[in-house]
Amino acid sequence: MPYPDEAQGFQVDSPETFTTFHKRSFPLKPFGEHDIDIKVEACGVCGSDVHTLSGGWGEQKFPLCVGHEIVGRAVRVGPKVTSVQPGQRVGVGAQCLSCGECKQCKNDNETYCPVLCLDTYGSTWPGTDLVLQGGYSSHVRAHEHWVFPIPDALDTTLVAPMLCAGITAFSPLVRNGAGPGKKVGIVGLGGIGHFGVLFAKALGAETWAISRTRAKEEDARKLGADGFIATAEQDWEVPHRFSFDVIVNCANSSAGFDLAKYLSMMDVHGRWVSVGLPEEEGQVIKAQNLIANGVLIGASHLGSRREMLQMLQLAADKGIKSWVETIQIGEEGLKEAMLRMKKGDVRYRFTLTGYDKVF
């Protein structure tokens, strides 16, 4: 394999064959002065990977190698790179580039850049027809702003899912004041939601897990939740009206979702922040359901470099550990991961390992 001009990875050719992976070589984007080449050692399996490959999020550019919870070693750094040294363990998340010059980029809002916002996989490199490929591969190449040094205290397998799922939960928590004296709810105890519980508790907030049934209550308590709400129960919202400062909605489905009851639990001007991206249409929002407590509804997209580094350091300092099951990367392992993720059969993330065996 003539790396660093090419990498090898596992690609899917269409939504109809989203569980069939083909090992191939493909070109990397042009190497820039601020770029870092990374030899991949592990990669989390994100729900985004399944939604993308299976067609749930619409048309994509196939063939495609997904994966954006990447951990590996820097094997080459550009002449202007200052943040990473060769041989250093680093991570890459779901975004790989922004313009770096606009108001948003200069104010730690680079994930909201309106000028240039490239996903780690599936985006077309500017000025070319080259489609970027992800971390189910031997190597990735990224601008140093989007490459994050990993603290030594964090295990490679456990830190990988933090690079997308973790930051997706962490950013809305810190931006909306989660901390001592605050009551925080996490809706949906899945891949993102379990990080929501872990990080809300680590930030010092009173943390409640909110799920349809009590099937995951024991898990929630082990993750650190102070309380648990099962929305299948009668009048589940009544004891909590006007009490939550922040609720982060991590649910992967909006089916049967009675939004008005959730919103009734918010304190005056409490904040309901959605980070889950269900494939179906979302809930109807009636103004009448907002007036009683003046609830504020919003959303959040990933998190800034500053927040990513803050999150990783918090995880290292507090000994936060993802709940992870490892899967050997390869055609069969990837098929298993896709099928089980599609069914929700994971508690609570997969990490692909064994890269040295196939590349």
C-alpha cells in the first residue's frame, strides 16, 4: 500500500448492502502544512455510521468508508503543526475542517461554521471530486485543529466513543450551565445518553436519567444517576414539574414522544436541548406548551476544540470510563456491528479494535 498517498479501509457500496463491507485502497486528501497523518488503532462505531450507510439520513456518496471516533498515532506532521508530535496518541472526531476565519470559528463555535463545515467522512474535499473517507481504515489525514491529543490516563478503547458521542453530550451540558446546584435530565440512555449521565454527574449536577421503562434503571444508577424517570408510567412528569434546569434529549426515536409532558418539567426558562437525530419526523411544538414556564428549546452540534480538550481532561481527572464492547474490525465484525446497532443491541458503544491484524 503506497501510504501516505493512499489508505486502506472497509467501504460499503449502497444502502441496500449496508452490512457488506469491502476492503479497498483509496486516496487521501492533499497533504497540507497543518495536516497530521494518523495510523488508526481503534474507532468507535457511531449511530451516525449506521444512519449514513443504511440510507436513513438520505442520499450519500458511495462507496464510503465511515467512522469518526478515531484514535491512533501521529506518523507524519506538517511543517506548521505545533500541537502534536510524531508518535503521539491522538483522536479525530466527526468534523475535520472549518474556515477558521469567520466569527463562529474565532469564538469557539467552529462546529457551526457557515462557510466551510466538512464532516470527517462523506464530504467532498473543496475544489476536487474526492470524497473523504473515515476511520474504518488504516490511516486518516486531518488538519491539526481537529486532531486532539489524548491524555495518558485514558484507555484507547474507552476514549474512542468520546470523540463523537461524548462531545455531543458534553458540549450542551457545559454550555447550558450543568454543575453544582443544577438539576439535569438525560433523555435516552443509549450511546450518547450514557455519556450524558457520566458527564453531568462529573460536572457536579443532580443527574436524572429519563427512559421509557425501568429496564435500564440499574445501569443508570451505576453510571451515577441520582434519579430515574420511566415515561411509560402514569403521571411520570407530575412530581418533577418546574424542577429541571437543563434536559438534554439524546433519544434516537421520536415515536410516541409526548413533548408537552417533558417540557412541563422544566423550570422557568429551563433549557431543552436536543442532540439525537431520529430518522423520522420530530414532535409538533405548540406555543401553548411553552408559555407556562417560558421553556427554551434548542439543539447542539458536536463541540469546539476547547470543549473537546476540556472533556478529555475531565475524563482523565475523574476516571470516567465509557461502557464499551470491542469488535474486531473486518468484514464480519463490521456486519455484526451494523446489525446490532440497528437493533439497539449495545450497552452502550462499540469500539473497533485489532487494526494491526488487518492493515
